[in-house]
Amino acid sequence: MVSKRLIREAGHRRKFLAVIDETPECERAVAYASRRAKTTGGALVLLFVIETAEFQHFLGVEAVMRQEATATAQAALDSAAATVRSRHGIEPELAIREGTKAGEIHKLIEEDQDIAILVLAAGAAKEGPGPLVASIAGKGAAFPIPVTIVPYNLTDEDIDSLA
């Protein structure tokens, strides 16, 4: 169960959460979440999760791998934030977490009671919508907030008309 959302209380506003990763559909989720945040007077949180399971196989170089992964995460967040600023004129909050994506998404939602909507984008691959969408969708009623899944093939114009 998720803690009470605070978006209706004074000094709070709805936040849209988008996950940044190396998938091509990630940019579509950010575009939609940014547009929704702007049109509704909300805020945007961009999250990059560093999968720590990768480090456990290489104990001797764990610190170097963690530093490289953190630098990669920061660069990806900075790039996405620059796009959000230039296209929508809003300043996103940036977060880097270590762990599993689904687990860290849940933790961030629990910690930040203004996050009210998770925005993901479905991939166009034959294998399905992508591992993150599949893992979140598989949770069904157990997921703590609404999830918006954006089709990969939406153009910026489509998103502008929908968000």
C-alpha cells in the first residue's frame, strides 16, 4: 500500500515520474510526461536506476563500475533534462538510484508523496512492450499509483494533442 498522496494540499503539486534508460521508447515517455506536467501545472521527476546486480559479478572492479554507471546515469539525466527545458520550459527533478528498476520506482513513489502518475512508453519490438512495462503491468492492482503507457509510435504532435 502506498502512502497518501499530498498533491491536493497547500504547497504540493502533482508530479509525473518518467524513467530514463537506454531504450529508444524512453524519450516518448519523457515527452508525454513533460507535456502533461506543463499543461496541468505539475512537475516532472526523471529517474535513472543503476542495476546493481551487474556489480556483484565483478567484485574487484565494483567501485570503478559504479563510478562509470553513475557518470552514465548523470549524463543521460542531464541530456533528458536539457531537452525538457528547451521544449517545455520546465525544470525537472533528477534522481539516480541503485537497485532494481521496479523496486526503486516503488521506493521513490513511497518517499515522494507528490508523485501521482508514472509514465512509461511501450516498445515496438515483437517480443512485447519492454521489460519495465511488462514488470509494472504484471503487478496489476498491487501497483501504488496510476500508470500511463505511451505508445512508442506517437509523434511530438500526437503527444501535444493528447497531453
